[in-house]
Amino acid sequence: MTYQFDFGWLIEALPVLLKGIRITVQLILIGAVFGVALGIACAWVRALGPKWLRPVVATYVEMIRNTPFLIQLFFIFFGLPSLGIRMSELTAANLAMIVNLGAYSCEIIRAGIQATPRGQFEAGASLAMTPFQAFWYVVLVPALQRIWPALSSQIVIVMLGSAVVSQIAAEDLTFAANFIQSRNFRAFETYIVSTLIYLALAILLRQLLAGLGWMLFPRKASR
């Protein structure tokens, strides 16, 4: 039996695919910006912050890193309404991605902070920097420079993992693919197309993050 490929449905389905791509890109942009910001804050607490707050952040990090992202998503979307906290599908998806990336980026950034020589802390103090200035210029920027490739890879992984948000009816690329194949019954072709789109998005995102690294850390790029 010879399988007959049929991509004739693609033009008609293009608006649905484009909407799915737009929402996927939106999810990763919001998730990356706020997730990394949360990771920086948590890394500061774990490495240099108040001792009483460190166990709280450590508990959050371990809970997120040792539970499936899908369960975290379900807890936010289906569990929180039991406490009176309701949100839309996209809001829940954004929050889940921020919380997830925040925990993973926390440990990546903390590793970069811990690799900072003690002398750099003392140099910041000798220059009469405020604690925030010393952390930002002396500790954080060199730490991010060291761990940028690992952090970039984690952002790409979270982008690919965002496919599960279709389980709560967030209309991302996977939701669009599922919707299309339920109408055209061409599952093989539909998921080939969606796979290629995810591959293109991952490659593009990795290149954009590499370019951003060159812009943020020019001294490293020039070596």
C-alpha cells in the first residue's frame, strides 16, 4: 500500500498556523524575560541573600525542577481556581512558563555567581559601590557572561516544552496542529509541518540568543 502525501490543505490552514506561531512566540518572549528575571532574583537570594529566605527559594527551585511541567501547568490552571484564583488559558500558560524557567535559570545563574572570584566582591566594596551596584556590575554581568550558552539552551528547551500548553486549550502551535488534523484527517502531513516549524523556531531562537550574547558581552565575543 502506497501512502499518498497531500499538502493541499496547507494554504487554507495557514491563518490557523500563523496564529499558533504568534502565540508560541508570545509565550516564549514573556516566559524568557520574566523567567530569567525571576531566576536572577532567586539566584541572588540563594548565593548572597538573607539566610532566612534561602530555604524558601531552595524549596521552590527543588519543587519545580523535580516535578513535570505539565503537572505545574495543571496545578495553576485547574488547581488554583479551588482557591478562588482564576485566569485565562494564556495567562496560566505564561505563569507556568515563568515559574518553570525561573527555577531552572536560578540554578544556572547561581552557578555563574558562585564561580565569581572573591576578589571581585572586595573590588566592588573598595570602589564604594552600593550592594546593588556591586551585584549588578561586579557579580551578575560576569556571571551571565559565563553561563549564557547554558541559559540560552534552557530557554530553547522551555520553548519546545511549551507545546503542552495546548492541553489547557491555549491556542499555541501544537493546539493549531491538533485542530487542523482533526479537520483534514492528515495527521502525518500536519505534524510534519508543525515539527518543521518548531525546528525553525528553535534554530531562530538559538541564533537570536547567540546574537544577543554578542551584544551584551562584546569582550567575550571578540576573543
